[in-house]
Amino acid sequence: MKKVNILEDTKTRLKLEIRGETHTLCNALRKELWEDKDLIAAAYHLEHPMIGHPTFIVEHKKDAKKALHAAVARLIKKNEELKEKFKKLI
């Protein structure tokens, strides 16, 4: 089961621990966040892929939480589009 622990939460900065995830989700999310022109930083650290949990940091000029939600929504949409294209190919 996936679980997100909020380690720091201010208007412009979020620090999260994402349990049960690896580089796959974190890289996609980091890349999507960088599409936001008001982003200051988006990065993560994973101490050890077998036993660690990624720590993800978002810094934003306006609202870090809204930026994260928007990036997740865009990823979901892109995933659905890819899924539909793949279904047509099969």
C-alpha cells in the first residue's frame, strides 16, 4: 500500500516521503513539475532502492501543493492518453 507522509508543508515548499514507490514515479513526477513556469525546485532522494523510501521536495513561487496536484493531474491525463493509443495498436 502506498502512503505519503508530509514532512514539511508551507505555502511554497513541500517535503514528502513516498512509501512504496521508486524512481519510476518520482522521475515522472519530477519531470512533470518542471513544466510549471513558477517552479523553483523539484527533486527527490532515494537512499537505497531496496529498503528506502523516496523523499520528494517541491518549491514553488506561489503554491507548492497546487503545483503538485496539477502535475499529478497532468500525469494521469497523459497516462490515459497513452493507454488509449496502446489499446488501438493491439
